[in-house]
Amino acid sequence: MKRDGLLLVVLAVVVLLVVVAGVIGWGAGHYTNRTKTVGSATATATVSVDPAVAAGAHDFVQFACAQCHGQDGRGGISPDVPSLSSAGKTLTVAQLTDIIDHGLGESANPTKPYMPVWGAVISRRQVSELVAYIRAGLPTVADATPVAVPQGQGDAVAGASLYVRYGCINCHGPNGLGGVPNPLSPDKTIPPLSGADFRHEFNTDEKITAVIRSGSVIGRAPIVSMPHWGGILSDAQLRALVAYLETLK
């Protein structure tokens, strides 16, 4: 009888373990079905986004719109730069396209942020994507986030990331090599930020900092204009950018 009792206890334990294993397996499978893996990270599944809207979100980051209008266009960067939360409802496709192409703001006042003329830099498709993103209400799109700026690794390292984060690379090229056309400018191109000519004209940190602060708005559209970064970039960020530029060829 003792053996029979022991056998019943063992059988009960086995049954319990099988039930627990089944519950764990179901839960894991159920959870897996609700998640997706992106790279090496697992994230909760998000609602799918129209490809044009998603592309616009990435353009918004690439061309540094987020650095003035805020992440997802929420504003909060400068009192002189509006949020874009309601722009898609109040502005037409034609109006948004015109603003992106020709810029907006106080081009003559270097203390105020000025939206640059993008018509000569951004393609028709990219402009259309940006407009689609804004008119869709600037939804959050996975991985459409500005590049991170390393901390505690020196000004030049931080400046290299800021050069990408604030869109300098789009006009002045990787490593400051230039090459982007600017048809109505005197030399028909956006100047490089490296080489003997640049070093000769901007031979001090103060001169480089001054032109970043004040920007360069020469002539009229479709000339490419450099925005006034003085109202957006902090002194520490300006120092980091200058430190990075001084590492270039």
C-alpha cells in the first residue's frame, strides 16, 4: 500500500509538471506572436506605415528637420521654429512643397533660425515623401531617429556625429569634401569644409564658429542657403563641430 501511495504521488507530480510545461509553452508562443525582432532587439509589433510616409520620416531626420522642428515635428527646440503638429491639416500639398523648396524665416537676421532653401538639394520624390509624412500627422516611425552623439569621448568625436545629426553632411559632403551643386552661387557649388582654400579663409576657430552661427543666405532660390544655427546649436555643440572640422584633410 505504501508503494501504491508513493506511485500515486509520483504520477501526480509528473502530471503537474506536464501541465506547467504546457502553460509556459503556450505563453511563450503567444508572446512571440505579438512581437517582432529588429536586428538583435525584440520590440512590440507596431502598426504598419505607408512606405511614402515612412520614407518621409527618415528624410525628416536625414535633412535635420527634427533638429529645429523637434522629434516627430513636436517643436520645443526654439520659440522661433513652430511645431508641425497641425501643419498637415492647415497647409496644402502645394504650400508645403513651396516652403520646403524655397525656405522660410528671417534670412537677414542671423540671430533667428532660418529654414534653408532645399529645392536644389532634395529630390522631387523626397519632397513628396516629406509632405506625405507631414500630412499624415508626423507619426512615429521605427528607427527614424537622429544619430546619437557620443559623450565623454572628446569634442572631435561628438562633432563628427553632430555633422551628420544636423545635416551638414547633406550639403558639404562626407568628410567636408563638398561637391553639391549650387547653380546661382559664384562658384556654382556648395563650398567644401576642407582643403587649402577653406583653411585660408577660415583660419581661426572664431571665424568658423561665426559662419556656423550666422549661416550663409546669398541671393535667391534656387540658390542653396545655409541656415542660421546660432539659435539652435549650443556653444558646446559649436565647439565640437569646429573641433571635428579641424580634423579634416
